[in-house]
Amino acid sequence: MRSTVSAIKCEEAYMNVYEVEAEQNMRSARFERILAPPWLEALLSTAFFSVCGAHRDAPRSECNMYCLDCHGGAFCFYCRSSRHKDHLVIQIRRSSYHDVVRVAEIQKALDISEVQTYVINSARVLFLNERPQPRTAVKGGPHVCEICGRSLLDPFRYCSLGCKLVGIKKNGDANFILSAKNEKGVVGSREGIMARRILSSKQQELEEDEEDEELREGIIKQADHGKEMYQSTFRPPHSTSSRRRKGIPHRAPLGP
């Protein structure tokens, strides 16, 4: 009888501990959703720049785009046109084999304050995740990333979006959610978002068409230049020269 009661008490205690842990996990998940959007972790764990299986033979088949509405994985330029036409899509780029995103794109969806930005190829970008540091790197400088210890400029706390997310989970004193003021100024209303998405999609398609047109014009000009060079250097085998060779000189006849 006593053993049965003890077993019941142990089971109840175990259930209580399990319920407390489950409740804490739910609160933690809810807390993280408040401080960061649900698609951010999926973005940071996504592998980019693989070849798209559906458009393997196309010239722009690398998967370097991510949809913030679907957050289902990386996709290529052609998948965007067919599946994510009116969605909020960002393009991931590479810098020294590390993934970066342009500030102009990501700041429409995230509060990127306290994350250091960099200027690469005349564009301001920030890194998605922490970058490995060489063994000779000196940590513990006056201003370093609070998570990985990378040297930073004075006003920043994190070197990447990933480090800021870790800091949010650890300390809870920062967030990625745009404030009402910033959201109104940067993102706007839902109708404004949709209008900007459509405009941005059309603008990108126009820019890409212009790039393709410039590429085609360059090819045509190059072909025409080659044709002109070919025409200028090629001479028919039976053509006569405009210059005539001088004849054999003859002495003038002597006078009487």
C-alpha cells in the first residue's frame, strides 16, 4: 500500500515538473516571438547558393533569395517570378564566402539597430551569422561583439543578425521588432506594403531587363566590332591594290 502511494506521489511530482517545464518553454517561445519574427531563425539556418533543381540549366539558377512571407527555404530568380511574385523577398549576397543582406532590404522587416553594418561594393550590408575568426585575432578590445568577441565600432553591440538573436535569448534587452514609429516610416500600412512589393517586383524586373538589354547590346556591339575588324583585315585574293609599283628607271636621253 505504501509503495503504491509513493509511486503515485512520484508520478504526480514528475507530472508537475513536466508541466512547469512545458509552461516555461511556452513562455520562452512566446517571449522570443515577441522580440523576433518567427521566420528569422529559419533564415539564419538556411543554406544559400546551391543550384535550383527546377532550373538547373538556366543561367541564374543559384538559390540566393528568401521569402519572408513563406519562409520555406532558398530559391532562385525564376522561382521568385512564378511562386513569390507579390511577396516580400530579400536577396542574399556573398562577401568572402559569408552570407550578407543589404540594409535597404532587411530594414523593412527587422529592427537592425545595434548590429554593425559594412560597406561592400558601394552597398551597405550586414552579415547574417557569426564569422569564424583567425586564431591570431585579439579578443577583449574596447568594443567587441557581446556574443563572439569580434571587434566592433563604438555604437554597436553585435556583429551579425545571428549574434543579436543569441543576445536577445540570453539577455532579453533587445529586439528585432520594428516600433510603431519605425514601422510607419519604413514599412507603412498593409496596403502600402503590398503596393511597395508589387512596385519593387516590377522595378527589379525592369532593372533585370535593362541589365539583360545592356548585356545583349554589349554582345551585339562586340559582334559588330569583330565584324568590322574582320572586314577591315580581310582582302579578297584577286583584288587589285590602289597603289602601283614604280617602273624601272630610265636615263634621260642626252642632248645634241
